[in-house]
Amino acid sequence: MKVAVIDYGLGNLGSVRRAIAELGAEPVLADKPEQLAAADRVILPGVGSFADGMVLLRERGWVGALRETRKPVLGICLGMQLLASRGTEGGVTEGLDLIPGEVVALETLGCELRIPHVGWNALTVSHPSGIVRGIPDGTDFYFVHSFVFQPGEATDVVATTSYGVPVTAVVGRGNVMGTQFHPEKSSKAGFRVLRNFLDAGAC
């Protein structure tokens, strides 16, 4: 199985590629949209701001390709947030709109804890989905973020965590999925999520 790991200038590409390889799949660093044609799965990683991420995706031709693909897509951290309709980090910016919703700052939700949120937090599954198969409630995953994806439809929220306020941790709609946490840095449970993505391919 070939997994395209999108290289658009922002992201933890090395650790994601190593995790995919350890799971027995072939990670392919994709810096051109046409490389998606040969891939079985697509991962959109990301570390940085929403506005910067969308600028780079547009400049490199990824927006149309990601909106049109019917292959399973997994967004990780910023990559998950970019799946939204719009984000407010760095100014209001149009997102990929693959899962309707908005990305907002933690403090605007009333979070009074230290920001950014960095550390291990427990998941609570909201809607059963293949991406969280075999993940019991209370399982810890590793988060690093200051903004939160708020989907417009509650059914698109697969799992949440709590950091002073409820935080969307996993989203899913059809062939598109996302994790706010870093599965590649979340030990055995994170690798289980990645394995679920490789195996299931849809929410």
C-alpha cells in the first residue's frame, strides 16, 4: 500500500513517514498533486498557522487535488484544521472545506489553562468510527495546539478531549478524517489509529 505524505512546506514529515513504514506501508513524499494518482491513502500533516498553510497549499496546487480526491485522507494537527471551511489564525482564511466548520482559538472558547496546549490528554469517543476502532475511552494521545476545529455538524465529531473546555480531537466525514493529536508521537495507541486509517479507509 502506498501512502502519499503531502509535502507543502509545513509538517512533521520524517516522523509520519517512519510511522507509516513501521506499519508495513510505503510512505511516498508527495510534493506534486499528480502524485496522488498512484497513492492508496493520503496524509496531510502540518505544524504552523492556518493562514500560512492555506497559502502554501494554494501556491502548490493542492487545494483542488484534495477537494477532488476520493481516496482516504487523514489530516494531522494543522492538517486536520485545514480540512475546515475556514480558520481564524492569522486572519479569517478559507480552508479546504472538506468537513464544514471553523477553527478558532482556545481562549475564545473560554479556556483558562496554559496555551498552547502541549501534552497527553484522554480521548472520549463521540461517534463510533473505523478510525478509532479498538481505542477505549480514556486512552491518552499527544497534543500540541492553540486552535480548535469546531465542525458545523455534531456527527462529524468522532472523539473529543478536555483541556479546560471540550476540544475536538478526531473528525470524520466519508473518506476524510483528521486527528488534532499527533498519532505518530502517541505510542501504541497512536499507531493503532494510523493502522485503522490504513485498514478502514473511511469513517
